[in-house]
Amino acid sequence: MKINKNIVWTIAMKDIKGITSNKQVLIGLIILPLIFAVIFPTVFILLLNFVPLTSTEVETMTNTILSALPNGDSKDTINQLPSFNHQMIYVVVNYLLGSMFLLIPVINSMMIALNSFVGEKERGTLESLLFAPITVKELFIGKVLSAFVPTMVLTVGSFVIFGVITTAITYPIFNGFIFPNTNWLLLVFWLSPILTLFTILIEVLVSARSKSFQEAQQIGGLVILPIVGLFVGQATGMLIISPIILLLVGMFLLMINVLLIFLISKYNNRNTLFESQV
Amino acid sequence: MVPIIQVRGIQKQFDARTVLHDVSFTVNQGDIVGLLGPNGSGKTTIIRLLNGVIEPTAGQMRINHWDPHTEGHKIRKISGILTDGAGLYHEMTGVDNLRFFGKLYGVNDENRIQQLLTDFQLADHQQKKVGTYSTGMKRRLGIIKAILHNPTILFLDEPTNGLDPEGIHMVLENIYTLNKQYGTTIFLCSHILHQIESVCTQYLFLDRGTIIESGTKSELEKKYIKEISVKIETNAVVKELNPLYKVAKQDGSFVTFTLQTKDELPGLLEDILRKQYWIHHVEIQNRDLESLYFQIRGERNEDK
């Protein structure tokens, strides 16, 4: 059956309006970008620049990342920086904060998408939707969009704010731009949308099968683990982000997304959706 | 008479629990059918099955010649549903709820939304969030949601639940008007029998997951009412009346007679009047739906 775009957008817009009109939800969604796009970079960079660091951990971490970097432009750029402090700031901005930044799309889309079906169930409105002349496919796409659109707006918005703050602080230190580099552009415009979709698909699938928000949260929360892994990968030098790695991770997730869409369309019909709510 | 809903041998199990077993009935186009049964007898499950929201374990159904399992989408387009909880978004205003569901049903006619809000006396409350509505207001809004797209079949699950007498009157009047004006077939579930008696043309009695009886009220009366109980307000001295008319009870000027058939009633009244007594009120007592309901359920339980 042909997908009715009007219906898909009606469902998506209803949910988006629900998010933006609920102050508590909105504050919850804004806190994360505030931490990762404003507070973290400001505090990190300023600390590294103005407080004489005695912490050997940051030093060791920077060295680990530097030694793990493949020979090439990035390594040369870092090695040419005037001091070890400069190098640390460069590494924090372009490697550590990057992997942390991914938590914005992942956690935000997770919170919205987890609530997608469970929220309808808990409010007793899912039945109204199942009785309506809409296909389960339209309902799913609507739900996916209602999490995807706000998440991407928040992610790109956070990236811009992060960029302005980071540049404002680092420009005088470096006498030039150290941000954004290819890694960052790929993180925000290639990996973030794919990762957001991946998170949403997983969460929508979990949400459609869960009876309560709490239950959905317990299972759905696991999706955060790969991001933690990526962060640990940076810190230990085991998996340093580079354009090639980001492209490959994106491709891999894209394939998983296709698989998830196939799974969702196969296992979620009206009857299954309905029976999971009683 | 064109059948619009045909159900044959439907069974429904949820895990090991059998909710319906062997349900069969037919509803003709333009009828107002009351599906009656105690709580938990499977009334809501039947509505869900007929709309293809859930699948039957066994049996066949046709709604407007469509199979709910494979052609549910077509059925849902011509159906209007009021579920028990009304299924409205409490954080949205009344009018926003209607606009949202209107779009899902392909209705973008703001005039129609406003007209219905006026008809159901909700126009002044349309900008308030549904969460602040009283139970009756939610139910009325739920009914508007159900009829917004002028459905061919209207399924109403306990439509008068939580309504005050004025609300009940408003809802029943609207159901009746819809049926008369547009020929809408109405499938109504309820356990509050006296309220729906005035609108239904046909009844289905559901008990323990199966239809135990069906028919129009007069058909059911003929079948189940063996004796007529008539309450008459009169100053007649009962001893002077024909002994054929048995007196069951006398309470001042109210005398209750037991007759074999309705046909004996004119003779009884004639007898009273001929003897120069007055009659102020006559009422057949055991012909209401509730009496029929208990009689039918009672007989079925005796059979078991």
C-alpha cells in the first residue's frame, strides 16, 4: 500500500508539538546539549589553557592518542603546535569531545523514541491510532520522524553553538581555526543522522514491545554502550576517530539500519502491536 | 435488508484464555444493534476483531464484504469508533484532538468540527486541554471524534458511561438522528440496558464468550415473556372483576395483574371501565429490556 505522507507528517507533527509544548520534556532534551556543547568545551579548554595542569592522566591520554594517530596531516598539524598545552587542547577538541558529542543525538533520540509507542499505550491512545485508517508502516515512519527531526535540530544546533564557543576560546590561543575539521563534519552530518536513526529504530522496536516506559528504558538504554566504547577507544588509543573510520562505522550502521527496518516491517503488524499493550 | 456485518463461528484466545468461542451474528445495513452482555463478556473484543485491530483465532467475518484481516484498512475508513476510554490526547486541546484525528480520517473541514462541537455543547470548551475535561465531556468529544468523517458503520463501546442524564439524552438523540438522516449502521455495546432501549432496533445477547440470543425486542418478547404483568392505577374493587384476571399485588390504588398474553389486556380494561371505575395509568411491567435480559440469561444458565 502507498504511504500517505500527510498522515505520516500529521503523526510526526503531533508528537513534535507534544515535545515542544511540554516544558519538562524540553528541558530534559536541552540539558544534554548544554552540558556537551557549552559547559564541557568551555571548562575543558579554559582549564587546559589557564590552569597549570599537573594531572598525568590527561597528559598520558594525549600522548596515547598522539602515538596512536596514523602518520599524516592530522599528526603533522598536532606535532607542529607550539606547546604540549596546545596539543592537549587540540586533542580534546577534535578527538575526545567529538566522541562525547555523539551522546547528544543518541541520548536525545533515545528518550523521544522510547516514549513513542509506550507513551501512546500509557495514555490509552494507541488503540485510537490502531482503529484509524492508517497503516502500521505510516505510524512507524511518523514515530521515527517525530524523534529524528527534533534530534537533528538539536544536534546541528549544538554543533553550531559548540563551534562558536570553541572557536571563540581557541582562536586567540592558536591564532587560527582548529575547528571544524573533517572529523567533526563527518561526525555531525554523516554519523549523527545514521546513529540517530539506528537509535530510534532500536528504541521504537523496544518501545512497541514494552508495556511500560520503565521497561523500555531498561532495555533501550543499552544502545548507549557503543558510544561509551567509542569514547574509551579514544582515551586508550585503541580506536582513534579518523574520516575513514567514521565513514566505515557509518556504513556499518547504515546496513544495520536497513536490517532493522526489515525486522520492524516484518514483525510489527496491528495485532502484535495491540497484543503487546494488553 | 442488506447484511453489512456477517460473523460466523468466531473464536478468540489471548494466550490460554478464551474470550470468545463460536460467535455468529448478522447486522443489516441501517440497523441500530445493541450488543448486550456483562462486563468482561467479550463485547470490546468483538469491536476490535470487526475492525481488524486484532486477529481471530478461528472463524470468518465480513464487514461490507471485506475481510477485517486482509482488508481492514478499507473497513477502518468507513468505521467510526468510540472506545471505552475515548482514546484522546489529554495534553492537547479538544479542538486539536479533533483536528488531529480529522486528518487521519481525511477530514480537514473546520466548519464540520465547529458544528459538531456546538451540537455536543463543547464549543466553549474547545480550547481547553482534554485533561481538564469532565468524564462526560471526554465522552462527548470521543463521540465527535467517532462521527467526524460521517462513517457508514459506527461502533460505540459504552457510549453513555459517565454521562449525566442530559448527556445521555444528547448522545442517544444524536445516535438516532445519525441513523435516520444518513442511514448509519450503529453497533452499540452496553451493559446499561434501559438507556439504549429507546434507540436499538435489534439486540445481541453475549454471555461467556458466545451469542446466546438475538432478535428485535418484539421477537424476544414473544419468545420469552410467558406472562404479562400489568400495573394499573384504578379504584376498581378487584373482587368484582372477572376472576380470569389474576391479581398479583395490590398497593392502594395500584393493582398488578398477571395475564397470559397481551391480548387479554383490552378485555381487562373494558371490564374495569364497564363497571364504572376509573383508570389513570396502565403499564406493562416485565417487557423492558432489563427483564428480557435476565429472563434470557436465566433460561440459558438453567439449560447448562
